[in-house]
Amino acid sequence: MKRLRCIVSIIMLTFLVGCAGMRTENVAVSSYEIAGTVLKSAQQHAAQACTAKILDEQKCNQLKRTYRDARAAYLMAGDTLVIITDATDIVATQHQLSEYQEQVARFTQLSSDLIFWLTQWGVLKDKGGAK
Amino acid sequence: MNAATAQLIVAGITALMQALPAIIEAIQDMNAPKKTKAELIARIRKAQESLPEWE
């Protein structure tokens, strides 16, 4: 477990150091890319577990629904981020920002649910064997 | 996927949330060159396209 924490800490530190030299918009877009990558990774593992019949149909349907909703929230957040990045009107942008916050909150909730179920159902495992 | 990957997923989501203050700052600094904006938008679109549909 110590090793895992160490690896995660190193990756997060690398990310933060990398972000330090970036423009603020770049930080937002990089974070958006990372969130997409991790959701994609979770989907791939969930899909593999369903294809291999490790999970029953009911659980797979639940995972699919959650992934689709998380993906939809992610895409909407991206569209809003494009508007914010391209904006020149501060008032309009602040309205978009509150929409972005709502979409990110929804995405975070759904992604957390997806990870929780994958962990609960044994798809995500610790290398040491503990769930 | 193991626990370390799961932790990375959570870290990624947290990173997205942590980006919000950065966006607020970005709103106040909208003098970025058009080329930079175009590059950022292209990256967002690419990230969107990378997420597969799950039938």
C-alpha cells in the first residue's frame, strides 16, 4: 500500500510541477484531458469484465448507464470549456462557468459511482489481493 | 486495473475540480493569442472524441 501511495504521489507531483509552468487555460484543458483518460480507462475495464461474463447483466447495465451519463456530462463540460476558452465577453463567460461547474459536479459524482461499483464488484483490485 | 489505477482515477477527477479556480483566472485574462486558443480547443475536441460509446 505504501508503494501505491508513493507512485500516486510521484505522478501527482509531476502533474503539479508541469502545471506550474502552464497558462491557466492550459491547466484547465490538461485536467479535462486527464479526467477523460481515467474515465476511458474505467470504461475499458468495465467492458472487459462484462465481455468476460465476470459481472452479470444487471450489473453491466448499471455500469453502462452510469458510463453513458458520465460521458454525456464530460462532453457537455467540454463544449462549455470550448465556449469559455474562446470567449471575449466576461458576463457571458461567467454564466458558462456556472454551467461548467454543474457539469463537472455531475461528472465527478457519476465517475465516483462507477469507480465505487467497479471496486465493490472486484473489477478493480489491489495487487496485494485486498479489495 | 488495480488500486493504484483507481486512485489515479480519483486523482484525475479531483484535478478537474481543482481546475475551476484556474478557469476563473483565465476569464480575467482573455488576451491569449488566437493560435493558443485554437490549440486548446483542438485538445478539448480530441479528448471528447477519445471517449468511446458503450453499446
